Amino acid sequence: VQLQASGGGLVQYGGSLRLSCAASGFTSVYVVTGWFRQAPGKERGGVLCISGSDGSTYYADSVKGRFTISRDNAKNTVYLQMNSLKPEDTAIYYCALAFSGIVAGPPTLKSGFYDVWGQGTEVTVSS
């Protein structure tokens, strides 16, 4: 199983970006896909996630109302739409996959819940 994250880049304050996480090597919908981020000098933290089994989502408070997660099961791809970006959103963004049919919630924003990690894509928001 492999995850390929893409879509990062440099954007101005208030701008938008869409990240993609393409998965390969499996076909089950009983997975949870999460996005995490790690800013310079900080620990990696959960941003948001989506359950493939029922489409439930869970967001960190810091991104509610600005970020949206969605998935295309046919393409085995999860998207992270980021709007109203702020300099504090600057980080390397990682997608991760857990082989579980659990409903998205607080436990699914813990890094230890995930089985497979992508390589990360860098997002820089200028002020």
C-alpha cells in the first residue's frame, strides 16, 4: 500500500490550495484517511480525517470552516481543500491511512491510529 500526497505550494494569506492523497495497492472502503501537518519546530498534529465506510469526517478546531476533506472512492483519492489560508497553516502536510471501518472522531486524529503514511507535501502561506 502506498500513499502519494501532492498539491502543496506557496500561496498568499487568504488564498486556497487543494491537496490530493492518492492511494494504491488496496481496494477496500473500510479505511480512514487523515491529514496531518508538521510546522517547523513543532510536533506533527492531526488536521482532519474521513472514513471511507460511512463518509463521516472529523476536523481539528483550528481548521473548521476553512478546510474540507472529501474522497473519490473510484479514484482511491482523498482531497483536502484549504481556503482562507493563514501563515500559521504553513507546514508539511502528510496523509495517512488506517485499515479500519470506524466512524471518524477524536481517536482518528491520533497519529498512532494510522498504518500507512505518505511522503508529505509542503504548504507555505505568505503574509
